[in-house]
Amino acid sequence: MDPNLNNYNYYNNYNNNYPPAAPPEEKGMSIASMVLGICGFLAWCLPIFGYPVSIVGLVLGILGIKKGGKGMATAGIIMCSITLALTLGNSILGVFLSTMGFLF
């Protein structure tokens, strides 16, 4: 009888007594939402970039809350909401100024 075989069975049976490991959280959408929220603070100056960045970041943040990484998803949602409001305000101000004749 091989003594290494007995050790293998001992360790193999010992490791089977642990519960299965929890699946890892999928934080990709939460991280993407937070990154888009940060980029949105630069993109709001040009509404053509601000709207897509903010809206995609909001959608990824909402989906990221369900998948995992709730803190990062919440931060992304807050930042994207702020940048969406800034982009909307910039658009309204641009339309107002152009109708009043202050812009070209």
C-alpha cells in the first residue's frame, strides 16, 4: 500500500467538508458606470458627448446594482445624474443664448 495515497484521500476528504465557494460578484457594470460618471464631468461641456456618456452610465449603474458592486454603482448613478443635469442645463443655456442673439 502506498502511503502517499492515504494522505491524498485524507486531504481530499478533508477539503470536501467545506461548503462550496460563493460565486464572485460581477462588478464590471458598476465600474463602467463610475468611470462614465467621472468622464461625464468633462463631457457635459459639449452636450453631443454629455448626453450619451451620462445616459449609458445611468443604465450601467442601474444594471450594476443588481449584479454586484452596489457602492460603485450608486456612486456612478449619482455622478451620471449630476452630469446629466449639467448637460441639460448647458443645452438650455445654449438654446437661450442663441435665441437672444448672444451667439453667432
